[in-house]
Amino acid sequence: MNMQLKKGTLFASLAVILAACGTTVSSSSASSIASSTTTSVAPAFTTTNNIVLYTRDTTSGTRDGFMGGIGFSAAAKNDNLLTDGFLIADNTAILTAMSGSDKYGIGYVSLSSLNNNVKGLKFNNVVASEDSVLDNSYGLKRPFNWMLRADGDFPSETVEDIAKAFVAFMVTIEGEDTIVGAGAVALEATQRWDDIKANYPVCNQDNTAVTVRFGGSDSIEKVAKAVTASFKPRCGNFVAEHEHTGSGDAYKRTNDPANKDTAVGKDVGFASRNFTDAEKKVGDVALPSAQYGQLAWDAIVAIVHKDNPLLNVNADILKRMYEKDSTNPIRTWAEALTAEAAL
Amino acid sequence: MKNNQAKKWIDQLVEKILFLMALLSASFIVIVVLVIIERGLSPFISDNDGLGQVNLLRFLTGIVYLDGPTFLSNAYGIGYLIISTLYIALLSLLIAMPVSIFSALFIAKIAPKFLGNTLRTITEILAAIPSIVYGLFGAGVILDLVYNLSLLVGVQSSAGFSVLSTVIVLAIMIIPTMTVIAEVAIRAVQNELIQGSLALGATPTQTNFKVVLASAKSGIFTAAILGVGRALGEATAVSLVAGSRRSGISFALFETTATLTSTMLQGMKETVGLDYTIRFSIGLVLMVIILLVNFILNFVKSKVGRVHV
């Protein structure tokens, strides 16, 4: 009897707890709005919920590109500037969270990893795609640039010829396939390597004893290594030596008189941003335009869950979400939608 | 006579070879520990290529992992990680302990022979599964469950990355290890004790709990020590479900968290300089913590492990 009484109390209290849960859920769903997806039964999305921020960790090049792109470069290497409660996850974990478990999250991935299970946000009302990146209408991106030493300033003529052949290879169909494979958006190529290789006789000889030094941006390291790996067998198996230390060293180590002839000097430098005016000249002499150029774009897309009604953002909205000390912070989805409507 | 000489010579040779092998395996441990100590201490005594020494007190008590930009700052703090690590290990032990003791008791003493053998084999296989597999299970299944649970109770968790997910994954992972060891201890309880208890009129349940478990206490404690060791040292599975918290201690079950090991693993492959070396310092702290925890548990074991039946 006593036992049964106890059981009864237990069930009663359980029922109370469940009922309490029920009220919380139903009261909050009153403020829900339907998602803008085309499914007939639109799942509810509670706009009063907090935004859950996802970010890559400080060693990631994508993070560098994203934070730079939204005007928050200081946070590229500093977790302490981000809004409390953010989550550090890798590419896959961010995509998985947005595609299923976390309706209220926002994250970012490089364009090449964007898939149909998540919603890629428009940036300044432009949909991220290879076309919009190449025609320069999509803004959340950064250029991958290269720079060579001056003519006649290479360790040997062979190195100079290989470096120039390498630059030509980067904008062939084969070169761009490699760049795309490494996750960047390649420029549009029309020629095959076979069409132009006759212009580079250096590639027909055995170059196994020749070392070409590559350096500059560490964000481009993966792309650069992929391209040299693909180019090596096409050009006499020269030795590619990679040391990537940052975009600033692209110019310094190839053309800056104070650095270019030291032990850290490079033959080809990469920068994951546009070269500054100061970097386009040595002293007062402008560099010839054949000495630097672009090889690809690195485009980044902010992503949310498909049930999320948000469609369009700009750098300011994203920065207000991610910045801890923002003067005009966005912390809930309702605030984000208000900011979107004001665009 | 000559034959005897040869035999002696062989004996001595075998002895020397065995000694060499023992020396080799022991020296590996010494070398590993020395390397970790050497690298782990360097952030506190060198100026880290111009960044300045890392402040040891701040390092051990800080509640922000890195106060400043990576590669340009020496302001590391892992105090909150030490507490989270211990908290998570303790919680997973609380879940794993009863489950593994009771399953060990069932397998060793109650289950029919065939069922017992089958369950034992299954547990042994489970104990041998690498932690990454448990981590993947956690990332694929537990995260979803915890996220839905958090919505049900009206809290918004970050995609399930939380203290709770980490504790569940670790508990699932250490239950088989603990069960296997506890089962051996329980099986080793002398039959005379059990028969004696039953003959005195105790029921099988009373005997199991008051005699069998009491006699196996010491072995069960060993199981707990190994379980805690595995939970403290686990990196891969934890980093898949914890959410890599960068500051602040999190005791709430649905908040994100991080442990010493998951922080060591984060970005390890892509970093250089002090940000790389500091991971050895975290490793050093982890070694000290594991030693301390083992010492304390062994002390407790020697106090409560004595059998008074």
C-alpha cells in the first residue's frame, strides 16, 4: 500500500515536470515564424532563440579569410574577441551541425565545401557561386596572388625559366583543376599545358638538381603545394621548397632589397590579399606587371540551418554577431532578421 | 661437467638478454618523460622568440585559454581546463561505476554459464574498440540525442556539444574496461565464503552484495583507477563532442566544455612556435594530474579496500 502510494506520487511529480516542459515549448513556439523553405509543412523556428556561433580554430586559413572579409581581422588569431558561447569546430563538424542538429547556429565554410544540406547566406544580396566570385559581384572572398623576383635576379637562369613556366602553368586548365581540387576558386582557363609547353623548353630537360623556393602566405600553402606537386613531373622533376610564413613575406622575400638576398629569399611568393601600392614597387621603380598576378579566389560562405529564415547578410551583420565587444551586438535571430530587413 | 658449463653459460646469456629488454622498455618511458619535461618547461624559462616567458601561476590558474592573438601572445591559462577535466572524469566515473559493477556481478556470479561467457566475450571486444570509434558514435548519435534533450527541457545547447555528451561518451567507453577488470575480481572471490554466507541463511542477493562485492572491493577499485585514467587521458573522442571551450569553467550539463587533452589536440597539426610547445606543457600538467589522481585513489583503496567479511 505504502509502496503504491510512493509510486503514485512519483508519477504525479513526473507528470508535473512533463507538463512544465510542455508549457515552455508551446509558449516559445507562439513567437515562432514559419521557415521560408518551400516544403509544405514548414518547421517552426523560434526567432527569440540565441544565435550559436561556430568558428574554425585560430590555425585555420578559412577563419583568416572570413574574419578579414567581415572587417574583423583582429579575431583571425584571437578567440578572446569572439562573443561568449562560440563553438570551435572543423569544416565537417560545422556542416554537420548546420545540416541537422543545430537549427540556431551560424558558421562559415569555404565555397568548395558548401552543399545542399545547409543554407548558404547571400552576401550583400549576391548568392555565392563560382560565377559570382569570378565576375567580382560576390564580396566575401579574398584573392590569391603570386609574385616573382625581378628578371635576372634569380639564383640561375634555369630557376627563372622554371618559375615563369610555373606561373604560366597555374592559369592552364590542368593548373586550375589542381587549384579547384585544393579548395579554391580558379580563374577561367582556356589553354591546356600541352598548348603552351613549347614556349618553355626548360621543362624538357632533367631538373632534378634544381631547387625552386616558394613562400609567402600560409593560407595558400595547401594550394601552392598541390600546384607544385602537379607541375613537378611536367617540368623535369625540379625540387620545390616550400616555406610559407605569411602574405607580408610574398613581396619582402622576393623583391625587398633588405630581405630577398638573405637565407629566407624566395623565387615565387604568394599573398592571400591584394598587394599594396608599396609592394608594387622597389624604391621608386614600379614592378613590371608581368612580375605579379592572381591565381585564384578564396571564397567563403556564411551558412545557417535550412529552417532558418535569414537569407542575406553583409559584413556588418556578421561582425556584430561574432564580436564580443560590439557596440551594437546581434545575439538573437530576431535581432539578425531586423538587421537583415534594414539592409 | 662440460655440459653443465654450457648450461650455465646459456642461463647467463638469457638473463642478460632479458635484462637488456627490460632496460630498453624502461628507457622508452624515461626518454618520453624527459622529452615532455624538457619541452614542457621551455615556455616558462625561455623568452619564446621574443614573446616573453609564460607566467606559470597564470598558466595554472587562468580561466581564459589564450588572452591575445595566437602566435603573438604568451598569456596562456589552463586552470579552467584542469577543473573541467577532473569534473568530466568524475561524472563519467559516477555513471560508469554502478553499471560496470552490476554487469560484472551478473556476468561472474548470476548469469547462466553460456550467457555469462557470451557477455564476457562481448565486453572484452568492447574494451578493445579504439576510442575514435566511440567518438564517432558520440558525434553521430549522442550529440543529436543531447541536443533534443536540451530543447525538451527548455535549454538551448550548441548542437549537443556539451559536458553531458562528453560524459556519456566517456562513460560508454570506460564501462567495458571497468567491467572486464571488476568481473575478474568478482570471479576470484572464494567459493567457501559464498557457501558460508548461504549456509548462514543469507539470501543469494544478500550474499552477492554483502559478501561477494565486499571481498572484491580491492579489484573493483583497480577497475575504477583504470577507468579514471582512461577518461582523463582521452583526447580524440572528447574533442569530437566537447565543443572546445576557450574560457570559463562549465559545470552546467548543456554547456560546451574542453579538457586538457582535447585542447592539446586542437590545431596541433597546423601550429608552430610557442603555440605548439605550450601543448607539451599541458601534457606535463596532465601527467602530474594523472599521477596525483592515481596516488589519491590508491591511498583510498588501501584504506577502504581491506576486506572485513
